[in-house]
Amino acid sequence: MSYWWLILGMTAITFLMRYSLFAWPNLRFPPVVRQGLHYVPTAVLTAIVVPGMLLPDGEHWQVSFQNAYLLAGLAAIAIAAFSRNLLATIGGGLVVFFLLRWAMGQI
């Protein structure tokens, strides 16, 4: 039964956080908060992607040239820096990843 209380609590907190923006539409954040919120998408994306690149099996660090995830991630970062195009970054990263996996005999 404690799981149900946990789920209901998380539901209530999520609802209240999202509803508060509709309940008080004139709410304005201070400049410091707005500046901090500017970095949230980058931080969240980094927190999701980097562990997948450095821990491809989910347990052990693999920082080597045999890690196709790491090499393709670095290639995607380079493509993003030069092209500034989201589609080119995703497509180029996928192409590099699958070519590396094929070249390393992992496919």
C-alpha cells in the first residue's frame, strides 16, 4: 500500500507544480532565476547522454577507442559545433555510430 501513497504523492506534486504556472499567469521570476533556468536543458541533456557514452554496459567505465558510444558522441558534438543543425547532428551521429559498430565487429 505504501507504493500507492508514493504514486499519489508524486502525482500531486507534479500536478501542483504544473498547475501553479496556470493559476498565477502573472508570476515573474527574478533575473537570477531566469538566468539559471537558461542552463536547465543543457544540464538535463548532459545528465542523460554522458552516462550512456561512458558506461555503455551500464556498470563499467569504458573510456577507450573500443567504445563506439563515446566516439560517436564525440563525433556528434563536433558535427553540432560546426553545423549548428540538429538534424545533421542526429543523422551524422547515428551514421558514425553504426559505421563504428560495424567496423569493430559489434553488429
